[in-house]
Amino acid sequence: MDSKLTSLQPQAVWKHFQAICQIPRPSGHLDRITEYIMGVGRSLGLETLRDKAGNVIIRKPATPGMENRKPVILQGHMDMVPQANKSVKHNFETDPILPRVDGEWVTATETTLGADNGIGISSILAILESKDIKHGPLEALFTYDEETGMYGAIGLEPGELHGEILLNTDSEQDGELYMSCAGGVDVNIEFRYKEEPYTPAPNEIAVKLTLGGLHGGHSGVDIHLGRMNANKEMFRFLKEAVSEYEARLASYSGGTLRNAIPREAEAVVTILAEDKDDFLEAVDDFAATLKREYGFIEENLYFKAEETALPHTLLPEEIQDDLINAIVACHNGVYRMIPDAPDVVETSSNLSIVRTSEGYIEVKILVRSSSESMKRALASELESTFSLAGARVDFDGAYPGWEPNFKSEILNLMKRLYPQVTGHEAQVKMMHAGLECGIIGANYPGLDMISFGPTIKHPHSPNEKVEISTVETFWELLLAALENIPVKG
């Protein structure tokens, strides 16, 4: 932990963020962060509860003279994305995050930082603790497991909240106010097969292929940046290896999270020993090709091969070929831009996870879109691709998008306040990433919502960092919004 965090402004926010970094909180393991947040609420004598979905709700009365303002919901999610470089041994369920100040930024030590959404929930806790910030009636909503499926927001029951305005703290670019977001659906693909014993011939060897050093990143926020998808490019080479060297695939592992662009992939194949030199040359040639195609984006990429122990099993040849062809054929990346906003991604897919195990292959793809019809169309296209390859395909984790409301009272207020706080105009944006606003809004029709936050670069990757100065700007804007919330109608 870097003690310099305690000297950053606003101290009330950084104090909580420093404490949160010491609390392991990957998705699915939120007991300790839940206890911390509820402990803050109870220590302040505030109404504090946990709902059936695991969300924490804390209510704070209005400050004197502000009782007639519209009630506000301050919202952020408790979990973080657990991503680490292979060079470090980090157990996200037990080990703390090690934040450090690096110039104008706070980052972590070869892991995700958790500024997404740790800065947001730290700011909410700081407001709950404050005795001099002016605000109307407040509800603080800390949602459960946003990163793996927005399960807390999905499980939030109608009637739990009483606010009329929701301030979501989960955006990641200073100067931008978000008024809508994409919806999403998980495409889950399974290949099942009967394992066959493998007895290697005397002239066979095994080679481990490793592709890595990629930026990865958020599959919504970063999908338009042209970053390499480790799964997609590894299977591009595997098709060549099978075609040219009659390689056989023994095992594969690539990607870790559905909403993170995969940074690393590893495959074990068998080839004839007499082809080893030519095969290694083909690996080098493909590495050179990738550097020509992606080197200006992925400056640290590597693709390498090394001889390894012979495996005990191989994928059946038909399954292997079907898998490779389907993944080479499946869409990955931007699918369509919004026709009347051509600089904004409308629809995309992320080939996030491919894993083999005993008699089973798992492929996971996350489809995002601000258009429900295009979301269904791309999901159907992927279903057709893998169904033709003999796989079982199903969908889950679907969540709606957040439709823009150009007459939003809170949006227009924030647009007026931003130049007063910062000296320049804010940009109003539509986000391709998924925000919980769409789900919450579906259960609470008429809720007036906006999303904003500090600048966070490379979320969902070990390069994640938050710009220190923008945390202060975010804080000042949040306080200005609370002080200027309209009176009840």
C-alpha cells in the first residue's frame, strides 16, 4: 500500500479507497466488502440493510433546509475485475491490492486496481460520513456482482428504493456525462465429446504455443480500439497448423472473464518431430505478421512455442476441426456503429473465454448492443455459426440497455453545473459498455438517471489506472449536484 494515497485530495474519498484496496472483493467474494460498507452505515447510526440479492442500501436524511429536495439514489457496485499479469502470484480472494502513486495517476502493482468502481463507492461512503455537505434525502445503493452479470441490479426488487433521481458513479472519463448504455447477453457454447486414449507415435512431439503481452481491457469501453483478441488470433494460427502440419490439438486455455478482452492464450498441439524446425519457423513468421498488423497497438505482444511433455489425450479430430472452423468464422469486435451517431459503437461481440477440459469445451461470448433487435441478430448469428459446428448454444445473463432521455432534469442540471465547476463544457455521451442503469430503470420506470465518474484508463486489465486530478473534479461535481437537486414537484 502506498501511504501517499492518504495525502491526495479529496482525502475523505482516498481514505476509503485505500481501505477498500485492503479488502479482497472479486466478483462472487463480497462478504468482507459488504461488512465494511454496512459497518460504515451502522457506525453513523443510519438505516442500513442488505436485500435478497446481496445489495447494500443505506439511507441518510436530508441536511437541515434540504428536506424538500427530490430524493437521490447514489449508486455504485462493490465488486472488481480480478486480472493479474502472469509474472505475479496474486490471489484476489485473499490478497490486498497494492496501489501506488505514479505521477498524475494511481495504479496497482501488476493487477487491476479496482478504481472501477472503487472510487465511486468510496465517494458515496464519504458523503454518508460527511457532516457539512448539503443534500436532500439520500439512498446509497451498493450493488452486488456487477462485473460478472449485474446480478445485484437484476435482483433488486421494485419498492426497495424511494428515490426519484439516480446518480451512477461507474463511468470512466472525466468531462463526459452518460445518458444511455448498451444492453448485453451471454452466448454460452459447449462441445461435448468422448475422450479417446492417445498413444503417441515414436516420431511425435508436443509443442506449447503461448500468445500474450496484450493490453486486453474492457470489452465495452475498449472494443473499438482495435486491440488484439488472444483467442481469435490463436485459432487463426491453429487452423494453419492443422492444415500445413497436421497438428492435433490437445488442450487450450484463453481468456478469464466474459467482459474483458482476452490478453493471453495457451494451446498444446502435437506434430511430427521431423516438422519441428519448419513449425517453429511458422510460429516466428506468424509472430512477425501479428507485429506488422498490431504492433502499433500491442507493442508488447509475443507469440512463442516450446517443446513440452506429450499429452495423455487429444481432442477427437472432428471436434478439433469443428471448433477451429467455428471460432475462425465467428464474429469478434465491433459489428455496427449507431447509424445516426457514427462515432459510437452500437453492437459488438467479445470472444472472451475458450477452455478445454476432460470431454468438454467451453466457449463464452458477450454480445453488447444499444439496439435490442441488433443484439438478438448478432446473438443468433453466433448461435448459427456454432450450431453448424455441432455445439450446444444457449443464452443467459441478458440485460436491457438504457434508453436516452433528452428531457432528463438531472442531465440538464449536470450540463449547467459542469462549466461552473470546471470552466469548460461537458460532453453528453451514449456508452457502449453496460451500466446498471438500464436494469434498475426497468424495475423503476420514470427514474431520472445519469452516469459520470473520474478518468479511469484500461479498466479490466492490470494496466488499470485512475487520474488523480479527475477524482477531485468528480467529487466537486457530485457535491454541486447534490446541493442543486431540484425541489419536489
